[in-house]
Amino acid sequence: MKTLIMLSAYPACGKTTWAQEYIKNHPNTYIVNSDDIRMEVTHGDYQDHTKQKEVWELFDKRIHEYGAKEDATVILDALNDTNEVRIKYLSTTPEFDKKILVLFPSTLEKSRFYNNQRPVEVRVPDFILEGLVKKFEEPNDEVLKLIDKVEVINW
């Protein structure tokens, strides 16, 4: 069985930590992390958002590359913060038999606190963090119809 796990949360809410812990006990699991891809594409400059088109094209490509592997589980480690984005990935990945949405409920204050614990070079500027929190959408009925399970992680 092939499984797609979509993480969805504000920045600095534990998505990557959760994914890294998950793969320790689940063989054939691959993480597609938008931040790692940005670092790769920009040769180490986390704050460089000038190549976003290339980042997201590579993100899409890796989902399908890993999804082609036998019994693969692929974790989408990105904000996945709007229903439009969620629907895009859930509806364009027919190779997966099971689709799980993992939500990390939080607050702006908590996200800001953990963001400030990050190394300076990977911190999200506060005004951007505030905008991303405002933009975040709860999953709608269309999203819920495309998934098999919702998990909520309360750190």
C-alpha cells in the first residue's frame, strides 16, 4: 500500500520534527520538505525566495518519484496551509492508496516562540509569520472528501 501523508500547520509548529520521528519506525518512508528543497535550489540560502517556481516544481516531481516506489509512504512537509494547495496535491497523486492529513493546531504566540528558537538563518521574519498565520485555512469539506484520515498532533 502506498500512503501520502500531508502535514499542515503554521511555521515552527513541529512538522519536520514529527516527520523525522515518524520515519525512524516506518520503513520505505520519504520526506519531501519544501525548506530542504529551497536550500538545495538556492545553494544554502533559506531566505532566498526568488526560485520558488523551481522549488515547487521539484517538490511535485519528488512526490511522484518516491510515490513510484513499492509500498512507499511519502510525507509532504510544507505548510499546506490553504485548501487550494491541499486539493492540488491530494487530487494529483492517484498513485497513493491512502491519504492522511496531519494537523498541528497552534497559536501565533506559540509559533512565534518556537520560530525564535530556530537558528537566525532559518527564522521566518515576524511580519511574514503573522501573514502566514492569517492565511491558514481549516480543511474544508472538499479536502475532507479527498482524504482517508485526519490526525491531530497536539505538542
